[in-house]
Amino acid sequence: MSDATTPRQLLERWLARQLPEAASAWLGEQLARLAGEVQDRDLYVALGMAPRKLGKHDLVLSPADLAEADGARPGWDPRGWSLDQAARIVILLQGGGTGEAFAARFAQLCRTADVSEQVAFYRGLPLYADAQRLEAQAAEGTRSNMRAVFEAVAHRNPYPKEQFAENRWNHMVLKALFVGSTLHPIQGLDERANPPLARMLSDYAHERWAAGRPVSPELWRCVGPHADAEALADLQRVLATGGAIERQAAALALHACPHAKARELLAAAPDLAAAVEGGKLSWQTLSQQL
């Protein structure tokens, strides 16, 4: 078993492994300064100076590192993080306080941060204590029209799946489509699918069609398991008239639907039905085509 048992320990180890000596020393100095009674100025200076002192190169992680991350905190996926983002999260874990004090400080930081800082703070959501206290601010991140900020909360992040109420979850999924984002990096997409979300997405598809605009094939992933008669008619339409990827999505959605009517519709496309049954077609393989 690894001697690094917490996410913070893993982050510090990865940073030490990759940072030059001077940069690593600077980070150590900041963490030592924040170990006692924290002055806001010290915290804000450390957070603000991290990119300049440490750089913005990618945090290089191996498959073993990613496995350790998931072991230390189930669902934690730090792929795509940068050095300064990882350091900012460590700094905040060290000097941000606890309980209500941390929640208030986190909200204030997010409100005053630039885009890169917001991305770092929101990516750290699964690592902070008292996660339920941060839900309102996390939801504020999903309301951002800046795609990078939205995706910091929504993508490869277990926090929304674990903490968001159904209505908040549903609006996050719909917002992903509005901002031109993808759905497949959203954790819990299948297990948290629900009938109101299916109806919202079907209505959204109708609005797009009426305006002569395309509909993301991924939309049907959350519709299929809870498709009603109207949604089944939509899937029949996509299966009959859509492009190759759209037809694949319709087939996957119909396969996930428990109604007998769905099986009848899918039988009209035996090649796609066989691909789904044989495991050659899945939402994962479809996402690779997008």
C-alpha cells in the first residue's frame, strides 16, 4: 500500500516529483507560513503567486498515479490538471480553515477569482471537507457561461453526482448542452438519469429541431432509460433520419429503454442492434467519435 493515503499527500508528492528545486522550496515555504494562524493576506498572496512561481505546465500523471487518486478518494480524477492548479488546491487545503469558515472563504475566493483560479478551486471540490457546505457555490460554478469554469465542476468530478439535488443536477446536464460542452465526462450520468431530465432534454431537442439546429447525439443517453411515448417517437425519428453517429445514439438509447416498444423500434436497425448487443457499440465508443 502506498504511504500517501490522502489526496493532499498525493498532490504534494506529485508536485515535488515534477517541480524544480526552487519552485518546490517556494511552495514549502508558503505551506509552512500557513500552518499556524492564517492571515488572509498570506493565503491570497500564495494563491496568486502560484502560477508565476511554479508555472502552468501539465501535472504529469501515470496510470498508477490515477489509480492511487481513485483509491485515496473514490471518483477523484485529476487528469488535465496543471502544476499551479494542484498547488493552489494544496495551499487552500492548508490555509483555508474548516467548517463554515472554509465555506465562506471558498465562496469569497470563487467570487473574486479570475478564470484560471476558479478552475483550480472548483476542480478541488471533491477534496475539501464538509462538502455539503459548498453546494451552493459549486452550483454557482455550473451557472457560469465560461465553459472552462463550468467544466471544472461538471467534468471528471464526483462532487455533483454526490451532492447535487435532482433539480440542480438536471440543470447542470442541460447547461452542458447550452454551452457546447460534452456529456460523457460527467460522472454519474447514467445512474442519475431521471424522468424529469429525460423530458427536459426531449423538449430541448424539439426546440433545436424547430430552429433548424443540430441536436447533440449524447442527449439521448439520458433520455433512453426513461423514455415515454413521445420520446420513443423522437428516437424513432433519429433512427430513421439521423446521420451515422445520431443513429448509433438512438440505438443505444432504445437498448437502454425497458419498454417493449423500444425493442420493436431497435429491431428496425438490426446492424446497430447487433453492435450494441455484441459490445461493439457503447456510449464510450460513440464519445470517441464526437
